Amino acid sequence: MYLYLVRHGEALTKEEDPEQGLSPVGIDHISRVAAFTKGLGIKVKQVFHSGKKRAEQTARIFSEGVQSELGVLETDGLAPMDAPEIWLERVSQINEDVMLVGHLPHLAKLSTMVLCGGRETQALNFLAGSIVCLARAEDNTWAVDWMINPELIQ
């Protein structure tokens, strides 16, 4: 199983947009990363997002490049301050590849729990617009398969 964790792109300030949608730079970065990952042939059961405007926009841009059987869905447990244990439990029961689009500090905590079993440290540096692919082995251990951030793609 592959678990794709995506941090939303750079957002507008609350003064610019009370809902804090993606900024033009954020749209550009997400579009470039999504276009790059399209070439990888990623197939997921579903793309989940937190419901915040910037996460939904990011999920929709990615959904144009990944093959998602059930499309894009807003769900609980992916907001910035949500407990990472919610999705840690869900992921342990899922056997199909999925993509989660969310925020910091949630994604940092979730990835650390998946990879290291705790959340005292930070296992990954999630820049805005980053995607990481985590692979679950048959023994239910996880490892980073790859990670891309917008600065790596010209």
C-alpha cells in the first residue's frame, strides 16, 4: 500500500482571502508538482482533503494528474490541529492506495507516527506544496518511498 501525503500549496493571507485559498505562487507550485507526479502513473482509491479551501484546491489540482477511482472527498481528521491518531487508525485498516491533502502541523505529526511510532520528533520537512509517498511493507512497517517539493521541479 502507498500513502501519499500532500501539504497544500502557499495560501493567501486572511486579508487577501478570508478563506485562505491558494496564492498564484501556490497554484503554480502545486500545478508543477502535480504535473511531475502525473508522469509517475499514480493510482489511488480516493483523494481526501480537510475541507479548507487551500487543501481542496490542492486536492483538485492533484486529482487531474492522479488516477482516483472515487475522486476527491472532504473528510474529517485532516485539519491543522486534528489528532493524527484519527488517520493513523484509518490508514492501518486501509489496504488501498490513498492520498491525504492537509496541513501542518497535522501532516508532520501523522508522518512521524507512521514512520517512527511517536510524535516527539519530526521525521519529514513538509514545505508548502510537498508530496511524500510512504510505502507499507507486508509486516506493516512503513518507509519513505520518495518525496518531492516544488523547489526541486523547474
